Amino acid sequence: MSGAEGYEAPYEQFLLFGDSLLQHSCSQQKGFAFVPALQDAFIRRLDVINRGFRFSGYNTSQALEVLPNFMPSLEQAHLRFMMVFLGANDACLPGSASGQHVPLDTYKQNLRGIFQHPCVTTQKPRLILVTPPPVDEYSLEVSDAAKGILGVRRTAEYTKLYAEACKEIGQDLGLTVLDLWSIFMDAAGYEAGKPLPGSKKTVKSPILGQLLSDGLHFTPQAYTVLFESTMEVIKREWPEQDPNELQFVHPTWQVAHGRYEVPEA
């Protein structure tokens, strides 16, 4: 319940579940950040919770394992939204020294397992599945060299397979899919049948260079795209959940006046 008549109700949650792309989305060190913007949009309406797992670079297998350890029970909190943003680490090339690679079929099974897990289905949240974004092989090569990492671990073409698989699972399960891969590719001017922007089979994409700080992780510009796309999805799929349409959980001060006792100094 929300609004003045239900001001004693707890806040429902907007849970974000993913890897480093979500964990980093809290930081405003470089500028615009996704989570603070989402928190501001839903301020006093929903609690936005970041469950992005960066260290060890979580893939879907690790994510599925940790999922029940942090999901709240219905007695603790109710999820109104849940965003799942995984796959960038699964899409490492097979044999990568990092060990993050997850075979494509397993990746799809893991996504199914997350959305069909009892701790998720019991909550019945509105679900948003985000595709893995593209990578920029040129920037990855420079970044990996600077970090002392040998060998190419990701390619534009291989990552595309995981983005397509993500959309396939979303369609099979009837989920709302935020196709971030295509949004970035469209911005980079991708034309079907031609080499993928980000691939070393074509020239370096200046647009992907602006979106991906090291060939994989997001710049403030990319987080702006993610935020704007998320709000567009919500307004299109669930217009009644547009923050402008939601009442505050606790009333405005004018309504609250006289309801809450002001402690004596």
C-alpha cells in the first residue's frame, strides 16, 4: 500500500542483480551513475537495491549459486521489480585463463534457473532481463596489456551469441527484455551483414570507445543510456509504475502534520 492512507507500509524493492557492470553503477567517481539516478527517480516510492557482484567477475553459474543467499523472504520485503544483467563474463572465450567462461547452453540454463528459482517466483516481481552489451576488442587489448593479462579473452562476435541467447530466453519465458546490445550497436552504426563494431575485423568504433571505458565496463555515457532505456521500458510495459504515477509511501509533510509526534528537544 502506498500514499497517505498507507504511510506505515514498508518500502517495496527494485532489486538489481548482476556482475561488475551493476556493481560499478553505484560509483559517481567519473560522473553519471545508473543506481543513484534510479534511486532518485523512485525516491520515497521504492528502495533500489544493488546486488552487483564484481570481484571474481561473477558469471551466471556463480550468480545462481549466490541468489538464494540474499533474496529477501516475503516477510522481510517485497520485490516490485527485479533486473537481471548477466552474461558479460559468461561470454569470455573458452579456455580463457580467468575461468569465467560458461558454455552457451549452460548460460541459457542458468538464466532459466534464476527466473524460475522459488525465491524469485514467490516474490512475483516485474522482471527485466538485460542483454550483455557489446565489447570493444581494440580497447580490451590496450586494457589487458596494461594489466599484464595475456591473450584475448572476449570478442565482439562471440559476445553477440550470448546477447542473442539472452533474448531467446527472455522470449521463451515471456520476460521484458532490455536489448542493450542492440541499443549500443545501433548507436555505433551497425549494419547487418557487415563486421560488428568493436571487432578488429573493422576499424575502431569511436562510439563504443565513448561507451566502454576499457572495452567492457561502462562510462557515464553508457550508464546514462542504461538509465534512460530502463525508464523507457518501465513506462512502456508498466505505465502505472512510472515514478510520476506513484504516490509516496510516507505522506508529504503537509499530510503528515499532526500524525507524527515531534519529540521534545
